[in-house]
Amino acid sequence: MAAVATARTRIESTFTAAAVRDLKAAATRDLLIGGAELAGQAFRAGLVDEVQLYVVPVSVGAGKPAMPTDLRIEFELLDEHRFGNGVMRLRYRRH
């Protein structure tokens, strides 16, 4: 990706936990981390406070896990929303 779509989007070539901590400390809004690899690194660094999972009623057979498979992480359900097409959004806080 060479360019961003919004002024509030940033592209970094590497994941640096200290840089993300600085972003969190200075943020006035929530930060979003997308992608299984990047999110896994953020989980391992203890940077994730909340998770939103979208459950889509379609089986594709393979793919990357939504969460790191080498960590035990406990969550508290904060909210759920059911969309008319069968999709569910689950919102969790990390314990």
C-alpha cells in the first residue's frame, strides 16, 4: 500500500510496540489495528484493550485465525449486535 485513504490513516513498514504505545497515549479517539498478523503482534505486546469480532455465517474452509493461537487471552463480553443478514458483531474487553 503506497497511499492512505484518509488523513487519520497511517502506514508503517514495521510493527514497533513502543510507537503504538506512544500513539495510544496521544490518541483522542480509538485506534484500529487490522489484519491477523499485525493484531497478533499487538496482542503479544499487551496493546489491545478491546476486540470487535464479526461472525459471518459462511464457511470458507481455511484462513488465518482471528486471534493468536499461542496466547491465552480472557475477554469480557461488552456488547453484541445482530444484523439482518445473519452477521453478528461481538465486542469484548480484554481482562
